[in-house]
Amino acid sequence: MKSLAIQDGKDTAVIIRNQDDQEILWLCTIKPHGSKGHEWVLTGSEFTLTIGNWLEPKSRPSIMAEIRSETLWRLGPNESVDFLMHILVQAGASIETVKPSRVDLCLDVVWPQELWTVDLMPYRVTRACYAAPHYFHNALTGISIGKGKVAARLYDKPLEIRQKSKKFWMYDVWGIESVSDEFKVIRIESQFRREAIKQLGIESITDLLTHPENLWAYFSQKWLSFQDNPGEHHTLRKTFGWWKIIQNGFLGVQNATPLIRCKAVSTKKKQLFAQTYGTLSSMAAIEIVGKDMPLVSEISLTQCLSAFSAYAKEVGKNEFELNIDILNKIAKYIRATEKMVAVRKKRTSLGLPCNLPIEDFPGKKE
């Protein structure tokens, strides 16, 4: 499949099936290139896998797996790891050891607007030498602390969602519809790399999943805190009450929010529709002007689609290529339609509320 990707010069769909019933387990794409000494790169909506072309163990892992944040929030960390392991076993892997190489833990806090200023900087007490504020125009957007094996970020999460990640489903995780002007939702995020994880006694993935709160305790109590009386001897300084809330607020267990994925797909569908609508109307206008066609009072959607179809033939696009491209796109969305429909039906059968209409599930009817 990588050879095909190289031949076509683009990512190619790969299907991994259950060995018993041949049901599609994971649909992803393979890149025409490797990464950092690994031969193959597989990318799906849940995971990215980089796989080495060797049989005997080396200093680097045979497979590096990145679990996407959407997957972690949707399934929970334990289920995400279990699902990943199942995919690898069904694909024929023999799993010897599983170790975490990077861990990002976070806590989201509703924060009074007036407290979110650069004036926080002098009150930080940290083992890191590096610290820097970040701005959008004159507004503080975030604070970075540390660059090495442990690092911290404090940032305006709703602003980051609007400007960058588009993860509007976080509002469902928070259980709110919006944030008032008097407050902000600030994400306090810790990042641990492999060296720090080992030094803190977390060797296996089981150690991590059993005791993630130990990492948070080290991060928020030993590595970083915010205290009063900057410049005074440490015996004369006290940790702010709001930072104590952050120290004690991490439970170590995040309940899965299974409807996240469908909310993400629904949002993406709206964005794609807006883009497609603009593109089709532009192509129809160019077609009319370019071919000196008579102006009519009404231009139908069928005419717009016809203009698109005609140009596709002009540039040599055919239905076979369209099917291949659709298959590659399905690699991003297939689990949303199948898994989320199941979730919706399950919730309905139990008499639980489900705030997603059936039309959010493409091709599915009540």
C-alpha cells in the first residue's frame, strides 16, 4: 500500500480487519514516506502509528503510537489504549512491552477575567528557567513555562478552540454552552517526556493508567506553583488558594464522553458545506461569464453541480479516482457514523437523553 502511495504521490487507504469475522476494525491512510527512521506511517482519526522495518528489538520502539486528544476524551484513556492494542494484535503484531513516551495532563478552570493578566508571571515558583507570555494583539492568550523534559502551558482554551483547534465539543465535556464575558476557561496543561516519566517511577503504560494523579501531584506541587510575596524567602511565601484548587482538582480519571466524535463530525460537516457552497457558486458564475452564457433569473443547484461535473471531466477526473478519494476520506470519519449511531441507540434504549438529532448521522434513518 505504501508502494501505491508513492506511485500516486498521496496518502492511500489501508483497511485493518478483525481476523475472525473480517469486520473492518480500523480504516486509516498510509503515507508515501516514513518518519524518523520508521518505514511506515499510518494515520487515522483516532491514532497515528509509525512502524519500524525490523524484527529484532532496537533502542527505539518498533511502533510509536500517538493517541489523538479527541479519542482520549471520547473513549477515556484506558479504553483508548485497549482499542489500540486490539488493532495491533488483529494486524498480526506480537506485543512485548508498552511504554509511555509522552504524557499530557490537563485541568480546565473557570477563571475570573480580571485575574488573567501577565501580572501572574512574578508569582510563579518553578524549576524551569524559561517562561514567556503570549499575546494576540494586546490580549494575553497564554503562558509557557519550561522547554525540557517537563513543561507547562496555561492558555485561554475557548480562544484556542475558535482560532485553531475547532474542538467545540469541549463545551460538552465542560457541560456548558458558553462562557460569560466576566470569566475565561483557562487550561493548565503539563507535558512530560520519557526521561521525566521514568524518573518519576512510571515505567509501563499500566503504571501510568493506574496512577496518573502522581504525575499531576509532582507537576503542581513540586515543579510549579504560584505563591505570594515574590522575592521573599520561601518560608515567607504561601501558595495561593486558587493554585491549591488546581493541585487538588485533578481526579486522575476522565469519564468518557462518547458523543464527542459525532459533534466533531457535525461541526466539520457545516464547515465543509459552507466551503462547498461558496466554491460551487463561484464555479457557476465563472462558467456563465467565461462561456458568454445568457444570464437567467434563477440558477439551480443542478446547474451548479453540472458546471462542477463538466470541469471535473475537463481536468481528467473520473469516477474511479473519486471513489478512491472518498475511501481515503472515509478513513477519517467511518468510526463516527458507526460508533456514534450505536451510542445514540444505546442511550435511547436506556431512556437517557441524547442531544444529537438523527440527521447528524450520514446515511442513517430512525
